[in-house]
Amino acid sequence: MRRTILWMCLTGALALAQDPVKVAGGQYRLIAENEDVRLLEVNLAAGAKTAMHSHPALMAVMLQPGLTKWTMPDGKTEQSPPDARRGSVIAIPAQTHVSQNMDKTALKAVLIEFKKPAPPAAKARKASSVANCKVVAESAHATAQQCSGAAGSITPKHTHSAAMVYVALNDVTAEITDGAGKTRVLEMKKDSAAIGAPETHSAKNTGKTAYELIVVDLK
């Protein structure tokens, strides 16, 4: 009987778990989405707790780090890495949970939810590779790199063979030159996020200061 009651409680909790934007709209905001990813901004006040909700596999880019406790439908808990800093990227598997900010300061992050199954390892596409970028996280779905460059610096031509996501850690203004030689201006405000299409390009930092950018290449 106890097992039956427990199973009913668990299945009931899972049935009630929903899209975080719908059940916790004051804490989760949709930024953008396409057929590959959905970008959410999460803001949790100190000590704040969310409703039970579900995510597919994702990467979280920390903008204002905090210690997060996740409570699963069965009561088990997990916590985020205690050494997370601004720009840290955490890969999180698909799960249903309640999130709580255990810190004394507000937490802010961009969540990159992956809509499609991860490709087989043998078919996974490699992330772009340039000297001013370093890998900071990796999962079966994507590779996250932190890229930086001084004012006026040039990032040589490289290829993003799949869709990608940009998260700006400060204001970014750059001139992008694609493989055909056409140029465009990329402007991003601090803490903003955007989805990019597969592309071969080079870039020049036309801003007045150095930039820091998280680039997530899908596999």
C-alpha cells in the first residue's frame, strides 16, 4: 500500500510539472528559440524557491552565481558546484525539480535548453576552434567556450558547423565577415543572449573595450 501511495504521489508530481515559463513566469523568461534550442533567463532572489517544473538537457551560463539546490519529485536533492563564478557553464541532464537559491544574493543565469536528442558520438560535430577561445564545458549536446579579445582584436576565420548560442558577459560590438566576404555588425548588451546560424566567419572587435563572450556550439 505504501508503495502504491508513493507511486501515485510521484506520478502526480510529474504530471503537474510543467514548463517553467508557465508555472514560474516571474522567475523564468523566454529570450528566444528555434527548432534546436530555447533560451531562458532565470532570476531567483536570495532564498527563493520555484514551483516544480521540467527541463530537457541544458547548459546554464551563470551571470550572477549562487548556490542552487534542486529537489526531485522523489525528494532527493542535488546542489550546484560551490565554486561557480560569473561566466561558469554547467551542463545539466533532463530532469524535473524544484530550484531554490540557497545563497544570500540573487541568482541570474541564461539556460540553453536542447530540443533535440544528442547526436551519436561518432556523428557529433566539432566546435569551432580559435586561439582566443577556451572550452569551459561540454556535454553530448554541445561545447561551450569562453572567448575574449582586446579592443581592435581580430578573430581569424573559423567555422561553426551547427547552430550556436552567444551569451555576452559584457557589451559587445563586432564586425563579422562571412565566408563570402559580406560584413555585418554584431551588437550585444551585457547579459544578453542570441541564437546564431551555422556559418564560416571572422570577426573584429570594433568596441572601445575588451569583450568576453560565451559561445555554445551545438553538436
